[in-house]
Amino acid sequence: MAEEKEQGKSSFLKTILATLAGVLAVKLATYVVTTGWRLATREEPPQADDPAPIAKKAMWIGLIGAVTGAARQAARDYVKPPQAPPD
């Protein structure tokens, strides 16, 4: 019984740490991708309300979405690996 409580606390702590790691990874990835965009295009990334070609906006949304999603998931999986399926 005490072991189950300890495991539950450990799991809760890992969940909190994984969430914080995911948020930090998204912030860092956004910074890196935005800086790379600025260096590659010599322009600011397109904003939703800016008049810009639809292809440029779509490329930005796809790039930032893929990179931040992958960074978040990688950070969370590093802190709290996915559970193995039961045998």
C-alpha cells in the first residue's frame, strides 16, 4: 500500500516535470525557428493579421507547428517515457 502511494507521488512529480519540460522546449524551439527564419529570409515571420502571401503563411504555420510539436513530445518523453503496454 505504501509503495503504491510512493509510486503515485513519483508519477505525479514526473508528470509535472514533463509538462514544464515540454513548455520550455516549445519556447526554445520557437526562438530557434524564428531566428532561423529571420536569418534565412531576412524578414519577420508572417503574422495572422499581416498582408502576406498565403503560401508563406502556410509554410510558417507548418514549420512552427511541426518543430514545436516534436520538441514538446521529445522533452516530455525524455522526462516521463511512455508506458509499455501490458503483456
